[in-house]
Amino acid sequence: MRATLSYSLLRLLLFFAAVLVLALFGLRGFWLLVIAAAASALISFPLLSRLRDRMSTSLTGRMDGLKSKLDAGASAEDSD
């Protein structure tokens, strides 16, 4: 959960930093948000790759644990 929260917060921080920089250059309105979203996505791809991998590993582990609990519950129901 910590990796997911960290990744999400850093993505938001990058987006707002891009908005600030682009606003300083005079961009306004809809195009400011569109270009800031694209720029922050391009910047975060290489910059946050390790954190994204850690988040993915964490989410996969949680999903595997949930799946094994569901399988155990289903097999317990079947044996009754």
C-alpha cells in the first residue's frame, strides 16, 4: 500500500509541477491541463520506473494472497 501511495503522490506532484511551469510560460485553460498531463506522463515514465515496479510487485502479491484465500474458501465450501 505504501508503494502505491508514494507512486500516486509523486505522479500528482509531477503533474502540478508541470502545470506550474507551463502556466509560467503563459499557457492557460484546457491546453494547459492536456499538455501538463502529457508532459508529466512522459517525465514519470523513466523517473518513477523503480517505484512503479515496486508498486506492481506489491499489488501482485496482494492479489495472489487474495486469490489463495478465495480458493481456500471455495475448496472448504466444496468439502462440506
